[in-house]
Amino acid sequence: MTAAVSAVKAALRNQAIETPSWAYGNSGTRFKVFAQPGVPRTPREKLDDAARVHAHTGVAPSVALHIPWDRVDDYAALARHAEERGLRIGAINANVFQDDEYRLGSVCHPDAAVRRKALDHLLECVDIMDATGSGDLKLWFADGTNYPGQDDVRARQDRLAEALAAVYERLGEGQRMLLEYKLFEPAFYTTDVPDWGTAYAHCLKLGEKAQVVVDTGHHAPGTNIEFIVAVLLREGKLGGFDFNSRFYADDDLMVGAADPFQLFRIMYEVVRGGGHESRTAFMLDQCHNIEPKIPAIIRSVMNVQEATAKALLVDREALSAAQAEGDVLAANAVLMDAYNTDVRPLLAEVREEMGLDPDPIAAYHRSGWAERITEDRKDGRQAGWGA
Ligand code: PSV
Ligand code: MN
Ligand code: MN
């Protein structure tokens, strides 16, 4: 094995892909949620399922929580439950979009009492980080307006900045605030954090513990996401990803399903910028509405691994030489050679070296877990959107 291949394998072994607790629960569109047999009823059961994903892939050691969807009385006990299964609690996602009071927004709401309620929730999420050992607070705001003139756009930015500063102050040693942007939805005219520029401007003012999250589904069609990734990494402001696929808007389909070439281009910029060796968080943010959830999450983890492997295989020396010579076709060919490499045998080897089955999905199907949870979880209310 050449030194280069062993370095690629080491990077693949060390990659950590975070799975979202909500992907294990029932989800759907605004038209229908199709319940599936065996779906978890509690945050603990979501962790039990996440442990199966980690057991078969070896690279999914943390689980993001969404509060209040994953509200429990004792968060330290929940973290212990994770630990006993070889997992840890990942990003705490604050949810300030589901209560009736948030009709006109949360931290940007015109009424100070609603803003206070939202801020209290964000601060509670930092308490939960303390209790679970989580290092990341993930903030996505559904705030915005539907009609021109509805509210003062600049005043809303001031309110946002005020809330973010209060949360930032509360962060402890080693804790980060990850600010997510989204082009539109649920607001249709203005969104208060619509793009990476707005998120970056707020994070820059706050300080080094504040970084931007790139959710791959949150851009206008045709946006060059890898360029955003390159710029944010260069500025030390790429906190992480919410990975998923989109064909139209925020589709939340499996990452790498719609456009594996885009995922490769993103991962190449991550590798190029050293993001795979830094604290950049590789999180999934997906919903599995019609497909079985655990195998879909395993497939998603594998898709990220495949794109990463291809990005790591790019011959950087040959690429730099072609770029320096202005040889457009040769430079493009270096990237395409890596993209067109079948990395599945390499990843199968990596898994075998980790003591895993080379085919995680087949191993999951053989494990009997799906049959077991279908039987064990017949009673009670399944977890799903809003629960
Ligand atoms: C919003 O569309 C979002 O991407 C945010 O990350 C939320 O936390 C998540 O979806 C909820 O599914
Ligand atoms: Mn997201
Ligand atoms: Mn989204």
C-alpha cells in the first residue's frame, strides 16, 4: 500500500458523520406523514437506532438532538444512554418555530415578550449542552416576513444581533454557536438569515465561537455551494454542514442522491481547505418520508464517505501543475479522474480493517434489528414531527 493510499484510508477511518435524531422518527410533507413500523417512541430509542447505524458504518458516533422534540427530564442520563451505546450527543438544535407565539418570528419578533421567550429557549439549549457534553448549538430561525412592509427589515436584524450576542455570551469553553441560513420558507418575502453573507456578518461580529452552517438544501437552484464552502473555510468560519439532497427546494432527501457530483465538489473544497482535519461538523439533516429510515441513514453515511474518498483521491500535485500551466483540460481531467474512480472497493477494505462488514446495508438487514423493533415498539406513540 502506498503512503498516499494509507493516508486516504486513515482519513476515511477518522471521519465522523453526525446523524439527526429526527431522521429516525416519522416525517412527511404538509400533505401526509406515513407512519412506519418500528419507529422510535422516545429519544432513547432514537439513540438505540443511531447506535445501529454506527455499529455498521463505524463513522457515525454522534447524534444531533432537536429541542423540544427530544425533551427529557434528565439530559445527563440521556447522554449516558448514548455513551453506553458507543455514541455521544452532537449538536443541540434549538427549535423556536413551533409555538403559536412565533407567528411573526422568534428572536426577530416585534414583541419583546416573544423575543424573550425565544431567547430563554436558546439559553436553555446551552444548559442542555452543558448537561450532555455537546459542543455545538445549532441555530436556525424560521423568522421572516410574507409581505413587503410587514415589518422593518433593519430593526429585525438589530433584534437578531441582540439575541445572538446574549447567547454568545453564555457559551462556555469549547462550545460553539453554528448559525444556519435558508433562502426562504416558511417566510416567503424576507427571511432574516437568508444566505451565507448574512450569517457570516453576524458570526464575524460575534467572535470566533460563532460559525456558519451550510445546509445543502437551503440555496437557490444553481448556487455554487462549493464556492461558499471554500470562502467560509478560508475565513475560518465554516462550522459545519447539514447534508441532504434537493431537486427543487428544501427537499431533505438523502445526501448524494440527487447530485453526487456536487457532493464531490463540496468535499473536494473541504479537503482542499483542511476542513476534514478541523472541527467542521459533518451532520445529516434529512427526512425519510417513504423509505425505511435506518437503511436510508446508513446509505447517506456511505454516500458522504464515497464523496470524501473521491475528494481525497484527487492528485493535488498534478492538479496544481495543470493549473499553474493554465492547462484547463488537464486540470479538469484530474478532478474528473478522481470523481470517476469506483471507491467502493477501497471503502470495503477500510471497513474490513475496522472489523466491520464491508457491506453495511446487507449487515443491517441480516442483524434482525428491523424485525426486533417492529415487534418491540408496537405500543405507544411514535416520535415524529413536533414530538
Ligand atoms: C430548516 O429547514 C432545517 O434545515 C433546520 O436545520 C432545522 O433545524 C431542520 O431543518 C429541521 O428538520
Ligand atoms: Mn438544516
Ligand atoms: Mn432545511
